[in-house]
Amino acid sequence: MTLQAQFEQAQADSKNLPERPDNLTLLKIYALFKQASSGDATGERPGMTDFVGRAKWDAWNELKGISQDDAKQQYIDLIESLKD
């Protein structure tokens, strides 16, 4: 199975996890997905009043420089670890 196919399967699996991950894990899932699909963070960092948007952008920006393929593999591994 190709990396892209595994990534797409992990996306589907992420919607059917046995329990909802904690907020830090959800941020990591979001950030890895964004890095894998879009590359490095873009746009302006959301303002102080947008707590959720700012946290998501910061988590994504922390992955700056990680290749899209590496981010896909990390995403796949994280989703797999949450399925157990």
C-alpha cells in the first residue's frame, strides 16, 4: 500500500477511534494532517482572542521543515497508536 493510501486510510480511521483523544493529541493530529497535506504553516498567526485557531496554527507551525511524507508517516503512526 502506498504512503498516500495509508494516509487516506488513517484519515478514515481517525473518525472511528475507540475514544476521543485529549486536546493535546487532537492538536498533534491536526498539525500533522496540515503539514502532510499543505506543507509548512502559512498565513497570519490568529489573534489572542482566537484561542483555538491560535493553538492549531502554533501546533502546525512547530512542524515547520518536516517533509510532507514524514508528516504523513507520523500521522499514520499516531492514528495507529490510538486505535489500540
